[in-house]
Amino acid sequence: MSDTPNHWSRKLNDAPPAVIALLIQLLAVAVVATALTILWRAHNVRLSLPTTLVVQAALVLALTRWCNLAWWWLLIQAVFPLAIVATLMLPIPSLAYFGIFAFLFFFYWSTFRTQVPYFPSTKKVWKTVERYLPAERSISFIDIGSGLGGLSLYLGQRRPESQFIGVEIAPLPWVLSHLRTVFTSTQVRFLRRNYHSLDFAEFDVVFAYLSPAAMPDLWEKASREMRPGSMLISYEFPIVGSEPDLIVCPDDVANHGPQLYFWYLK
Ligand SMILES: C[S@@+](CC[C@H](N)C(=O)[O-])C[C@H]1O[C@@H](n2cnc3c(N)ncnc32)[C@H](O)[C@@H]1O
């Protein structure tokens, strides 16, 4: 396949939204910088910093709309240049920038690609999941995207006869969850893996708290690999086009808020 414009527009369509957003910002910086230079050299006109930022934001917003990114990207894109200039004006030592960058880098890792950031489920969710696990036999359970490991550690303590595993792609949450197993005597294991590399056939229960973007691929993998009689659980995010067998609200006192979706594989 040659590098035709069609080829590149398809490549751009497949790119993660965060990459497209960054490319838009860079393109807008290049356009605005060129326009500023021409204005200054040819007409001796200099725009103030606030005006330049408004022009940059306007251009970025137009390009973001043109690329059809979700509405929240408009907000992020408009604030981004202002936030950079504002933080550069603060008396923050460069080492602090490096520290914050390193923390975010290792904590969120490939979120720009997976579109699944870290946010933890609550104890109410863990207790509800526990209620719906097969009770009469030992099971193998996996939390795909285990974050800081709260769910697996909780279930591991409640069901010591069963096997609980968490897989996490981001290094820092994985290290922290692994350290938690060192300080609490538990059989729970945490692996630093992309769940796509696992074979779901090895598990009786697969638990996912991911994001809408991850659900179509997850369903495709689960229905291909999971054994009949095994169970897929998703917290908060349903799967478009696949009716769950059971929907449970973890906060069963007030019947609202995110739900737990259960599929029993046939
Ligand atoms: C919403 S958090 C859920 C954390 C945890 N399961 C809980 O219930 O508290 C999703 C986690 O999945 C991780 N993740 C995203 N994509 C992944 C992948 N392909 N393989 C493994 N982990 C992934 C993210 O780094 C993040 O920590």
C-alpha cells in the first residue's frame, strides 16, 4: 500500500484521540507562529500574548471539531495552551515538573492508547461481586486492569480457597498492588501484563472495569475464548449489542448509579 492521502487519513482515523489532539495543538502552534512572524516582518504588527492564545485556542477548536473528537476534547483543547502558559509563569522548580511528569507517566502509562484511565471501584462493588461469585467451589478469577488491586485483595481475603489474579498494564499501579501483597499475607497475584495477551479460557470469572472504548474488543475476546459456564462481569460499562444476563446495582439501598453487568458464557 502506498502513502496516498487516503492511506494517511485512514491512519489518522485509527489514531487514539489523545494523539490526534496533540497533533492538532502542534499544527496550530506552527500556523500561529508562522502568521505571527509574517505579521511582524511584513507589517510590523505584534499580537499580545492573550490575543495569541485566543487565536491558538480558536484554531485548535475548529480543527478539533473538524476531526470529530468527542465534546470533552473541545474543553481540554481550549484550556491546554492557557494552562501551559499559566504554569510556566508560576515559580515551580523544573525538578518538580520532572517529578510530576514521571509520576503521571508511570501511573497512566498507555492510557492515551487504551483509553482506560485509572479510577478505582468501591467496597460496595467488591461486596456485590462477592455475592454473585459461584459459592460452592473454588474458582479462578481475574481482574483485567487491576489498578491498585483493591478488588482482588478483598476477594482473596474472603475466598482463600480460590485463585485471584490482577493484571495491570501501568507500571506504578502494578508495583503498588504488588507491594500490598507483600504487606498483607495473601495468595493474590498481580501481573504486569496487557490483558489482550492472556487466554481468558483459564478463568472462571473475568472482571472488567474499563471504559466504553474497550468494550467491543473485550466482548469479541471474551466470546471467543471464555469457556461455557464461565462469567464475564463489567462494572459501569455495558456492551453495545450484547444483552447481559443480569444487571445488579451495587448501591442496592438507593437503586441508582453505575451498575454491574453479568454475562454467563454458553
Ligand atoms: C478503571 S481502572 C479499574 C481498577 C480496578 N479494576 C478497580 O476495580 O478498582 C482500569 C485499569 O485498567 C488498566 N488497563 C487499561 N488497559 C489495560 C490493558 N489492556 N491491560 C491491563 N490493564 C489495563 C488501567 O491502567 C487502569 O489501572
